[in-house]
Amino acid sequence: MSQDYIVAKFGGTSVADYDAMLNCFNIINANPQVKVVILSASAGVTNLLVELAAGCDKNKRKELLEKIRLIQFNIINRLQFPEEIANKIESCLRHITSLSEAASLATNEALAAAIVAHGELMSTMIFTHLCKEQGCKVEYLDAREVIYTTGNFSEATVDLDATLANAHKVTSLIADGTTKVITQGFISSQLDEGKTAVLGRGGSDYSAALFAEIINAKECHIWTDVAGIYTTDPRIVANAQRIEHISFKEAAEMAIFGAKVLHPATILPAVRSNIPVFIGNSKNPDLGGTWVTQSVDNPPLFRGIACKRNQSLLTISSLKMLGTSGFLSKVFNIFTKYNVVVDCVTTSEVAIAITLDHKQNKGQALLENPALITELEELGKVKIEHDYSLIALIGNNLTATKGVASALETLDSYPIRMICQGASDHNICVLVKADQADNTIKSLHAALFEK
Ligand code: ADP
Ligand code: ASP
Ligand code: MG
């Protein structure tokens, strides 16, 4: 009865130490319907591996490896029978050592992915051991045998058909009705050569939704360090309120505009297969959480506020634009040529302003590429400004409802560099200086959600 299966995913803080892992065990052990368990790397490990993968000198490598060892052995040393798993983790650490030596000579994306994937490999090995010690029937599965990808090694593209064809590798393990599968989020193997790739930072949520789709699960549970999706990041606004029930569309908007609680791609498999997603706090499962489903009754006008940091603003002004056709296509052809990813766009008769996300554009360097700027300068005067944040007010029916403009009144005291409204029914974006972002969010939140 595959429709009764649940996939549960635990993020980095949920598997950060022994006690946190024990909470995860208690959650999955209490629910016989949880059949597949997806883990992130223990908190901090992926960042350390990313540093190693970038290539660094011998002393730095030693320092980073010791930090990784400490995180993992702090967990292992609390196990009842640590010897066997200690040997496995030592072997992983030796592997990371030799790969990062190679990376220090010349790194590349495939090598980096092979290094970074060890975070999830180690956390799942340890957790499998912990579950067995606690008397739970579990099977370790290497996610690279299931999630097949192509393209870029650091943000690989899932080949859905090839991946779905691997369903039997999971279902055969849980067929006895009592076994749970423990596997990794974030990692995959490339379809052509079978090399390791990863799905992009925060990608374990996406893996969880994919596994849910693969086994035709009835629900996907994302366990993290907050008890659901809030009206805004509760780390910024202590008064943020939990959203009990939100639609896929609204949750996707929140995620796309920076709500880290859910990886933007997570929603894709869940929507495709109409699998409800639950988000809860692994340290406090009794607090309940947010349900994300296809639709909700009476969606509110304003749902939440999200924020994308590290934004640049590029403006091109030219009188040549006035009354002529084809100007914008020339601009966008140049962006296509240099693989520049564009976010928000506003235009006037003689100028165009575009926000650019550093992460999507692989850092600030691409945006300052002299060849790109030279080509754009042939069209007009080019200006690039950095240190902005894009704040998105997420809602419903925003282009057809009264009162939307007055929502922004509260921002009177902040200099707003750009406003984008009208393209989407679901968001209004304002671009502000990075150091003003948190205060802007607080004001907007107080006005719209704390009345
Ligand atoms: P995990 O490691 O479990 O994947 P993340 O750090 O990726 O966890 O996501 C959880 C974090 O998302 C929270 O600690 C919170 O600070 C942040 N976050 C951002 N926006 C929101 C929001 N609207 N609601 C809840 N959490 C949010
Ligand atoms: N461990 C990976 C990261 O830190 C993937 C994840 O946690 O979702 O980005
Ligand atoms: Mg995450």
C-alpha cells in the first residue's frame, strides 16, 4: 500500500549531535508509516567540506579535517558500540584527505562534489548505526544509486525518468513492511559516468520530495529547527507567526524569494505528484507545524515576507531607447551570451534597471566581467551598484485587490531603490540597501501581520 508511506527528512541542525539524532530516531520510530529517511550532513560539516573542496594549504586542510572529525566523533563517542562505525568514518576521513589534497593542486566541480558529498554519507552511516543500536530495523541506501542527474556537478539537474526507473531499489528494501531506509539528501550520480554530483546548497529538501515521488508516498515531512513556515524568518522577527496551512504556490514563492526553511525546488516533485509536505521542528515535534498542500481555503491577501540578500542593481540608460523597438532584446541577448541570470526588471522610456542575485550569478565577479560591461556600454551608460537586498511581500491576487499600495506606506521612512509590482499576482518586491533590510522587514511585518 504505497500510498501510506511517508518520507521524513532531517536537516543539518536536526543531526548536529547525538541528542539531536536521538530526537530524529524517536520521531521515525514512533511512526510506522515513515519508510524512507533522508538526512543532511551534520550542521557545519558541508561548509567545512566546501572550504576543503576550494583547495587550501596543508595546515588549513588539517584544521578543517580536525573540525569535521570532532563533529562526527562527538556523536560516535556517545554510541554504545562505536568501534565499527568509527572505522567507517575514519575511512571516509582518509578519502576526504586524499581528495582535498588533489583539490589543493587543481580543483574542479566534479572533485568538489565528491568531497562535499561526504557530509551526507557520514551522517547517514552514523544514524543507521544509531537506529540499529536502538533496535529499529533499518537499511542504509546510497542515494547515488537512485537519484540520477546530468549537467553541472554542483547544481545537477535531475533526470526524472532515469530516477523514477530506480524506484524498485527503494521499494524492495521496504517491502517487508517493517524496514525503514536511511539515505542521503543532496547527493546524486551523473547519468553518463556515474560520478558523484550534488543538487545545490540546501538540496536535501529537494531529495526528500523526490524520494516521496519515487515511492508514491502519501506525505513528505521536513523536520528542521523551526516548527513550520512563519510569516517571515523568525530569526529576524521574533513575533513572526506560524502559517498553519499554505498552498504549494505560496510556499514556492516564499522559498524562491529566500525563505530558507524550504529549498525552492522541493515543491516541484510535491506539486507534480500532489504530495502534501509537512514542516516541523525535530527538537519539538509536539509543537506541530505547517502543511503545504495543492490549495487552501480562503488564501489571505498577504501571506508572508521573504528576503534575498546579496543583490546587485544594474542600470543601463540611453536616449536610443526612446521610441525604438528591440532595445530590450539586445540587452537580454548579451545576458544570455554571458549566462547572466536576471531577477526583477523595471524600465522607463530611457532606462532599464535589473536586479541580479550573486548566488545565481556565481558571485559578484561575473557581474563585473569587463567584456560583459563593454558590450552593454555599446547600448548605453552602465552602472552597477552592490549591497542590496530584495524584500518580497508574498500574497494572493495582488494585482487585482484594493489596498495593496497602502501596505507599502509603512516603508515611507526607508529609501527604496526599486519596486516591482504587477508582473506577478503573488509578490511585490522592493529593493533596499542591505543594511536596511532587517528593519524594513520588521516594519512591514509589524504593519501587515502584527495588528
Ligand atoms: P535545515 O538545515 O533543517 O534544512 P535551514 O537552515 O535550511 O534548515 O532552514 C531553517 C531556517 O529557515 C530557520 O532556522 C529560519 O531561520 C529560516 N527561515 C527563513 N525564512 C523562514 C520562514 N518564513 N519561516 C521559517 N523559517 C524561515
Ligand atoms: N548539506 C547540504 C547543505 O548544507 C544540503 C542540505 O543540508 O540540504 O547545503
Ligand atoms: Mg535547508
